[in-house]
Amino acid sequence: MLSVAWALEWMRRSAALVAERRGELSELDRRIGDGDHGENLARGLEAVVTRLEEQPRPQLVGEVLRTAATTLMSTVGGASGPLYGTAFLRASRVCARPELDAQGVVVLLEACLEGVRDRGGALAGDKTMLDAWVPAAEAAARAAESGADPVEVLEAAALAAREGSSATAALAAVRGRASFLGELSIGVADPGAASTALVLEAAHEAALAGARSVA
Amino acid sequence: MSAGVGLVLVAHAGELARGAATVARQMAPEVEIAAVGGFLVDQVETLGTDVGGVLAAVESQLDAGRDVVVLGDLGSALLTAGLVLELLEPERAARVRVAEGPFVEGAVAAAVKAAGGASLEEVTATVTGAASQWSLPAGAGVEPSEPPEQDGAARVVLGNTTGLHARPAALLARLVARFDAKVTVNDAPAESVFELMKLGALGGAELLVSAVGPQAEEAREAVVEAISSGLGEH
């Protein structure tokens, strides 16, 4: 089972991982966007960690996600603020419990996916962060169905998000400012898909670390 | 009962939002237009859009009893506006629309429409419709054609020197909105600022004004009077 401690660790590791790779994310964004994705998201996630440390310890996984959502909305000025904000807001509504099992992780990821889809209006293959969220949620559902534990479900999701993100390099953007580049955007991965892969990698690492500390 | 429609203009830079609001207000000074642009990082404005700022601007208009149309300058401004809708209570969100269309032209068209007392849906639709307004004026670069003859229509000479540009066109559109009548000027619907501008009518041009509807006569007389007197200009 994944606890509130996991959710807190997820946010800490997301902040650390995105901060470490912020240059890489911003470089992708410089080539096909406005160049601020890494800095914006790193600043937003850092604010999430600060906010979580300041507030009384949450009792439910959803409370952690809600704080993440509202903080990202108010600290990230680019499109990724409303997108991640909506993803975590929707996830917070379906995670109002102290622990998540494998199916709970699937529900969380599917809520994130629905949030990103509703907010951005993109379709799979449009070269957006949806191209990481869609395979991640699908892989998670398949893993849970075949009896995987929550850590394995997140591992499957993180791997699928990584592959989905890499595959966006071959696509031409049809959404957002990158769409003005059209075919010229081919060859560069989508920065939002790349950051989604990092955030899900952090979710898996946090779950692994929790499992190790229990063992 | 709603106190009309107000606008919230959301842009990635404060000066862009404020500039668009200034242009729109010139056409419709009585409409409430809020400009929300840029994103503060450590008290310094950066490029971006601010969910909290947009939410506050929308809530303030709703609190004043107005319905609200939100316009954005780029896709992510519309994402922000969409999220604001999700954060509002459903019954308040029902009084807000996010309009997709060109930012400046949409703001101007929406402001003029709102000044004429149009509904939330009408103001929203006019923003979307403003996307089709940037074709060249009919007859641009060629000699103006003779207006067709028509029964019950009145010919009038445009009394200003600069022609039917944005401000006089807006004045005319607002004038006809007061009447229960459908007024056309050389076949252009007079309630549409952009259709009027597309006529490309220069000062001294002869225009054909016709009207149908219960107040057709009054509307036609008022429009003829306004056009011949130069629409507030000389």
C-alpha cells in the first residue's frame, strides 16, 4: 500500500528531479516553445514542497495532491500550471483515503489523464504531455489487472511515460505555441511529456524507497 | 436579472492585456473590461497567465451581477480560463464563458456587443465570429461600386473625412442596437462593427441605408442623421 508518506516523498522527489533536469526541459522548450518550462515547473514544485512542510501533516493522499494542485496553479504561469494543476486537482478528488492499493494508483493516474485531456483539449499524438499520460495510465491499468503491486504499477507507468515522451520527438506539434512551428517541431521531444515522465519516475522512486524502508 | 456582460481579457503580458482593454473601451466606455496579464515571480512581472488573478477578476464581475466573457491571447491563456471555470461554483460558472477568437478584434467586437445589451451567448459568439473579419474590405483597391437601388431605403453621404473606420463604425453599431429593427448599410449588417469597416467607405461616400422591423423607420432616420453628421467626427 502507498501511504501519505509516499505522496509527500513523491512531491519531494519530483521537485528534486525536475530541478536537476530543469536545463534539459527548458532546452526542449526553447527549441519548440517559449523556453521556460524547466524553470517554471522547478519553481512550482519547490513551492509545493515548501507548502507541504508548512501545513499540518495531511491524513489523506488526496490532501497532498490538492495542495500540489493549488500551489502549482498559483506559482506556474505557463500552460503547465493549469495542466498539472488540473491533473492533481482531479486526482485529489479520487484519492480521499490514507492509503492506495494498486487499483488506487490506477484511479489516480486515470484522473490525472482526464484532467490533462479536459483542460488541454489535445488528442493522443498531438505532441503534448498527453502522449506521456495516456501510455502511463494504460500501462498502469494493465499491470494492476495482471496482479502487480502498487510499486510495480508505478514502475510500468513510469516506463511507459518515458517511452511515450521519447516518441513525441517524431511527431509534429498541432497544439500550443509549438504548433506554429508545425513540421519544424519534429526531432524535438515535447517538454511537457518529458516533465510528465520525470514526475512519474519520481512517483516510482518514492514508492521503491518506501518499500525498502519497510523491508 | 443580469446587469449585462462584462469582459475579462487575459494575456501573457500585462501591457498586452491593458492595451487591448484600452482599445476596446474606446469603442464602448460603459462596458466593464478587466485586464489581467503577466505572472508575478518575486514581485516581478514575467510572461505568463495567472489563475488567481483571472479568478479574482471574474469573481469581481460576477459579484457585481454581471455575466462574464473571458478572452485569451494564446492557447495557455484559455487553459487558465478553463481552470478558473472549474474552480468556480457550478451556478456561478454557468454565468461565465470562455470565448475563442482573435484577442484584439474579439475584445472590440465583444465590448461593442455588450454595450448594446447583448446576452452572454451573443457576446461569446461575436468573439468567435471576429475570426472571419480579417478579409480585405470588399472592393479594396478598386473603385467603389454604386450602391444598389432599393425601395424604402435612404441614400446618405458620409459626413466625416476619415471614413467609416473603427470608432464611427462602433458608434453606428451601438446606435442601431437601440432599435427593434434590422438595419443594413450597403448590405452590411449595421450591428456589426467589422462588417461596417469592411465596406471601406471613405468620407464623402454615398451610402444606402435600409431597415426592416417594427422600428424600421425610426432606426433608418437615426442612422441617416448620424451618418450625415459625420458620426461624431468632421
